[in-house]
Amino acid sequence: EGMIRTFRELGADAVIDSGAGNPSVALFLEAVRAVNADAVFVLPDNCNFRLAAQEAAKLTEDSRVLVLPSGDMGEGYAALSALDCTGEAEQIADVMTGEMQNSVSGMVAKASRTAEFSGLEIKKDDFIGFSRKTVLATAGDRVRTVLALVERLGLAEREFAVVFYGKAVREEERKAFSDALKAQYPHAELYEVEGGQELYDFIVVLQ
């Protein structure tokens, strides 16, 4: 709910919540028709969803649908934060895509099995921090994992850090993360959001 609220506050007219399943072409079509605009920008939060969005774009006759190359919720947030509805549709899409490409995002989740990724030994029920499909950090607790993740993502060279806290993150963990981030990166402005997402304990966007 926190993610949905934040996206709407940034200017999204429709947010598709398909639960645990993949959003269908029909869901994209329904959302595009509900927006009812000359140009509709779609920000998929998973690369696998892009095909359904692109198919819906082909089937839409009354609106021009532009599917941006976002691959997760962090990239979608970065793109939407640059939304400016003045200018031609292609210019608006270019500005959002540029902001997305100039930002970095990553996520933290619990490992479902023991494995080795990117040279890192991961144990079942440990936490992994990754960006797109690249694992960048792992640790036995989620706070150490997200702190290692933002270091690997280069927060030292960034000015803003946005974090969406997942449903499983406890209050003391949020405080520990916030305190450590402010101590290690005093130059960076931290924006905290109660995301409420279930799968990812942390979603971070660095700008």
C-alpha cells in the first residue's frame, strides 16, 4: 500500500497490483483504458512483464502507449520522479528514461536456497542484496545486507537515497539502518517510505 500511495503521489494515474501472479495483457489494457489519455506511459516493475505491456500497447487504438525500459520498482520510482507532462510524448519518455538510467536501484530479499552467485556463497535463509539479476551483497541479517548493498551501489557518489521498507522489517531494524546510513554517508539525504511490500525487505533508489 505504501508503494502504491507513493507512486500515485508522484503522478501515476493507475497502479496495477496483480498480487503474486504476472499481470496479464488484459490487466494492462484495463489500466490504459481507465487512464483514458492521448499518451500513456507504462513502467513495468519486472522485465518479464514488459512483453504483456508491449502487447497491450499494440492492441490499444485510442491512446498512444509508451512502455519504458524499467525492470523493478526502484527504476520505476526514479523514472516517475522526473515526470513532467509538458512537451511531446517522446520527450517526456526520454526525460523519464534518462533519470532512470542516471539512478541505481537494488533490493534485499531472503535467500530461498543455498547457492553461489557472482562469487558469493549464499546460505538458505540468509539475505541477499542485488541489482537487476546481479547479487552484490549477502549477510545473515537484512540490515547488514542493505548497508553492504548501498555501498556497492555507490552511495558515496550519490546525493539522495530513497528506501522502501518491506512488511517484515521491524522498527529497530529501520532505526539501525537509518542511523548507520546517516553516520556513514552524512552528505546524502535519506527519504524513508513505509512500502509494505512482502517479497523485498528493502528497495533502495540512489540518485
